[in-house]
Amino acid sequence: MAIADVTVIPIGTETPSISQYVADLQNILKQYEEKGKIRFQLTPMNTLIEGELPVLFEVIQKIHEAPFNKGLKRVATNIRIDDRRDKERRMEDKVESVKSKM
């Protein structure tokens, strides 16, 4: 199970607000979550997605394409992946590990 930190940045929007684009991406992620393929968490600056690596790449491509489907001509997507294979852990486990050491 891997965790991806993803930020999709639509470029050339009509206004500085991108919340509608973010909402569109969250709806795509919700569809994957409802099928049991991923878990995700929206934060103020990015979205965390948890799942098997091949599925994460599929999901990331889908959300990267979404702003293009709305007519934009440029999108920048930042991706950071944590893929630990020596033990199973979830997003919450990482946070709890740090909190237990405080």
C-alpha cells in the first residue's frame, strides 16, 4: 500500500479561485473510494491518496486530465509517493507514530 501526496494546479483559470476544480477532482476520487480502490483525504494544500501503486497512477492520471476536460490548456501536477513495503500501514498510522513520540 502506497500513499501519494498530489497537488493538481489548473493554470489559466478565469479567476484566482480553483475550488470548483478541486471539487471535481474530489468527486473523481470519491468514485474510486466507493469502489474500494483507494482512500483519500483532502487537506488545505493537497490531497493524500492511499492505495496500491498501479491504482494510484491510474487515479492520478484521471485527476490530472480533469481540468483539461473543462477546457483548460495547461495543468501542473505535483506528486510525491511514499511506498513502504516492509509493513502495512495507513495514513493515520504515520500520524499516530509521530504523535506517540511527542
